[in-house]
Amino acid sequence: MNDELRQHIIDLLRCGEELPREYARELFPPEKREYELVYYGKEREEDIIANTMAVPLQPISTFGRNGDENAWHNMLIFGDNLQALKTLLEYKKAGKLTNADGTPGARLIYIDPPFSTKQDFHGTQDQKAYQDRIAGANFIEFLRKRLVFLRELLATDGTIYVHLDYRKGHYIKAILDEIFGEQNFVNEVVWQRSAAHNDPYQFGRIHDVIYVYGLSSQRKFSRQYIPYDEKQLARFKYDDGDGRFYLLDNMAAPAHGRATPMRFGKKVLDPPRNMMWRFSQENINKHLEEGRIVFNKNGVPKFKRYLGDMQGALLQDIWTDCIMHMSSKVANYPTEKPEKLLARIITTSSNPGDLVLDAFAGSGTTLAVAEKLRRRWIGIDCGKLAIYTIQKRMLNLKTEIGSKGKPLAPKPFTLYNAGLYDFTQLRQLPWSDWRFFALQLFGCIDKPHKIGGIELDGTRQGYDVLVFNHVANPNKRIDDETIREIHSHIGKRIGRKFFIIAPRGVFDFQQDYIDLDNVRFYALRIPYSIINELHHRDFTALQQPNDENAVNETVDAVGFDFIQPPQVQWTVSAKKRKGQMFTEACLKIKKFESRARLRGKDTRGGLETLSMLMIDLDYDGKVFDLDYVFYATQLQADDWQAWFPVEKVGKKVMAVFIDIYGNEAREIIPTEQFGIERKRTKPKKRTARK
């Protein structure tokens, strides 16, 4: 740190100003490495873990039952994955995140993060280059923060697969070396994602890369085999006369210890220089008796390897046999990956009963394959489209990889909200669950204690916290007199701050805090009122896409919010679209108004805040089964109308209107409102338990 910067920091502190974030590396320099990737905004790992908020997980629905409420339930989490990962880390520390054998942490993590593809800056070449660098640095740090948590969540013998493309893969490789250690790098897998195509002025870009790391050499690894090609099959050119073909294989391998001579019948032979014999003396004797060892004209022993005994060719680090064809898609999701690809990864690096985690769950391929291969799983995504796509996929599984075979009922899984909560459901929680949720919501430490005869629940930044028990005291209010009574008992025995958490409607005063003597008593209302002041950061909402091309954009939301359903006016009908011969069902959006709390302020918006419309054409009254999705840009281009086949409309249609903040309004529409006489139903065998 130079003298000028040192004096600047001193001046800022004297004036009571907050220091810019980028000064953290100057004040608390990270451990020096021989080399590292340096860029603007890079935080210390310790700060990432400490400053990330853990947000409570609110269960929304549980699908399926196993008769044991305490048994493991697979988890599907809607919310920003950084905050959800911090919460899962707390689960791991508490022993709630385990594999079937009881070991803590995820045995396998696979992530397919957004590839930082958005380019929306227009200007001079130099300006564009600068903007690209800034966007690149933001993306690298966005992913690095999550990788820090994923390392902490990984089991000691676990493996992580990070799926990237040519845009930022080389930068992330350097970051992975920093986080996991270069010595724990396992492979760079090249995956051919598409068939050859003609790109103008460049070689066809047809592959992605998958970086594989572990935490130690003890990681789980099962060799994989692929069928022999014609050239490999041609090597099995010898025939015993009984129809069994074989090749003659070397009996020596590179030496990794002392090379010991072995007896081959009456001969004692040394292995070739710098080599060792593959087999023990016992196995050599056994293979000689079986006639599996022959000698060539130079007297060198060779081993007969029969084609029928071989599993195939050993899989290498270039994978060309699981291309993503349109026919491979199960969910028809923009960034979907083939089930065969994930089956290979999951089989290689985990066992049945192991926990598999995907923090960018997308279409749910990882989760679906993990279910088929009898693994536990956790999936996280910040997109409502992804969550409903995964829900539908898990409830319509087939036993075989590639969505073939007989129907497969999944083991129980629970859908959670993380960072966007339904307050009406929270009020129905038992007291112990409400207390736990309230403490987590405001970043408090769960630490029951007593001061002056008053039972307190925890601390926040060193100050005492009381969670008001509205369940045991349904008619009791918190007013000015309540605060004065608390102050009279303990005001001289606490610090400058005291926090009371309660439902918003319990407080009889409007101000956010009351000052008595030198103590400020904060009213922490759920839903919140002074959240920015408490957490010293601007909260940002989850942004839902309004166009298919925006589905895979990076989302970095901070904090939490409460669901505020948008207001929608709509009409439905059955009519002919302009220029079409056949009648279709039509839903027209007449008015849309969203409400959200952004950066501490309530905001309202119109149709510009609509993200998408989702449709279940034959709603069974229990589970929303996604049939169609219409993005806002698509709806706007068609005068805010959604068209779908009239013959597929069942007894009831459910329409889900989602704003760009993740809030949704659900509307159940009887068939009669369309003016459709013929009704069609389809049986649905799925259950949801709230």
C-alpha cells in the first residue's frame, strides 16, 4: 500500500465514510500465490463466506410420501443459488446434509452455469472491449463466489464437474486451480455437443469443456467403457477355433515400483526395461494352465484377451458419443443437456445413495438422472420456468436414460422457496419453526438466554433479540408501553440496540424503532420494513426472463422479499386466429400490474414487468403440470394474446402469470368460459402435499 492510498483511507475513516469494497484486498491482502487471476472486484474467500446471507428455506409442496417424515427428502430450491448454498452449508454443519452412508456433504457436484454470453453494449471498438472486460470480471467473480461455497459443500472424497464453453473456460480454469488446488485437478473433458456445422470465417464450434476437480486422491471414480469401433474390433483377429476371437496383449506395464522377475513355466523372465509384469506369480501360473499365455517368435509372453470378456474401449477425455440432438431433448429447455452425458458423470463419480448437487439446475437433467440411478439430489435454480419444468419432468419420469421405458415414480422431494416467501403460509407454521425462520430471516444467532427474568432468543451483531410468541399470545399486542416495560426490566443490562421480531400486524406503532434513554428498540416486522438498514446492503430481486434468449443470463440477487401476487385482468375465448382456418383457444391479457419491494422501496409496474405466462391445459386441482410457456416479448408481438390447441383443453385450465421478480398470480379457468362444448380429460397420477 502506497502512502497516498494510506492517507486517503485515513481521511475517509476520520470523516465517517464507508470504505470502497475494492480496498479490502489492500487492507487484508490474500495469501500470496505463485500466480493467480487478478481482476477488479475480487473478494477474499473469507469475506465471501462471512458476508453472504443465509436465507431460510420455506417448504412449499412435498411430492410423494415414504411414511417417514424424518427420512431424507430430495430438494428442489427456487432462489438465488449463492444464498441457498450458504444455507445448505449451515445444514451440512448441523449434520442435515449427508449421503446415505452418513458421510457429510455432496459426493458429486455438477454445474452448468451461464456462459456469460450477453453482449448489449454499442460504441467504439475500444469502448466495447472495455465493457466486455468489465462484464467478464463480473461473471468470473459471480461464479467464483459460488465455487467457494461448492468446495465447502463437497464431501471429502467428492468430485465437482464444471461445464463451460470457449468464452470464459480458460479464466475459470485458473479460478478452479486457486479454489480447489492445482494438485486436485483431475481432467479437462472435451464434450462434442453438436454435429459438424459450417461457421463462416472460423472452424466450427462444436464442443464444450468440463473441468473435473476433487478434494483429494480418495475421490470416487469408476472406469467407464464405450463400444469398440471397427478399427478396434479388427485387432481381435485371432480365433481359438471355437468362435472366440482374441488379441495378444502386452504382459508388461510401466513400472511404479521394483520390477520383479517372474517364472513362466520353466523360464524365469525379467520384464522389459523400466517395465513390470502386470500379473502376480499366482495369476501367471493360473493363466498358463488356462492357455491364456502364449509366446511370440522372440520368446516374449503375450496374454490372450477375448472379445467376449471385454467391456469395451476404456473411455478417454474426449466424448463424442452423446451429442445433443433435438431428439435427445426431454424438457425442450433452451440449455438442456442430454441424459446420457449426466448418466456418465453420475455413474463415474458417485454410488447409489450418494448426494448429487446441481446449483444451476435448468431443465433438471442432473436431477432426473440422479433419480433414475438411485442417488439423492438437490437442485437450485432462480428461474420459475426452470422450477416448473423440473417439477413436470420429475413427475413424468421414465426408467431408462433418454426418457424411455416404463413410468418411474420418484422418491419424495420437496419444493422450497429461498429468498421469496409466502407470508400467509409462514403464519401457519408451528412456533418452533416460526422462531427458527424469524432468526434466520434477520441474520440472528440462535442463542436462547435470559436477562432480568425475560426469555430471549438470540443475538444479532452482538445485541439481544426477542422473537415474540404470537402463537401462544394470539391477542397480545406490542405497543409503546410494551417497549417501556421491557426497558424498565433490562434497559440498563443491554447494549445500545435491542431487536423484537414479530408479524407486522402485531405492532401497534408505525415507526421502525423507539429510542429510550440510550437504547434503540427495533421493531423487525415480518414482512420487513427496514431491511436495508439492518443488512447494510441494497437488496435486489430475482429477475425472471421475458424472452427465451434471456433464460440463461446470470442472476445475482441479494436478500429476500415476500410474495406479492400481481393483479391481472384477462379474457378467454375460442376463435379463429387472423389468417387461420381452425378454431383455437385464446387467452388475452387486458391488464397486468406487479408490486415489489426493491432497494427498500415499494414499486409498481405494468405490462413491462410481465415475464411469462404458463399454461396447464388440464389442471387436476393439485399439481400444476406445465404444457405451454409464452414469454412477454412473444405475447406483446401478438397483442398480448396466447393461443393454444382447443382440442387439448380439459375440464379446467390453470394460467400462471409471472412477473419479472418471481411473483405469480394463479387463475383457474373452467372450460365453459372458453365457450368450448367438447371436454377432454386426461388422468393424472401425481400427488402434492403442502
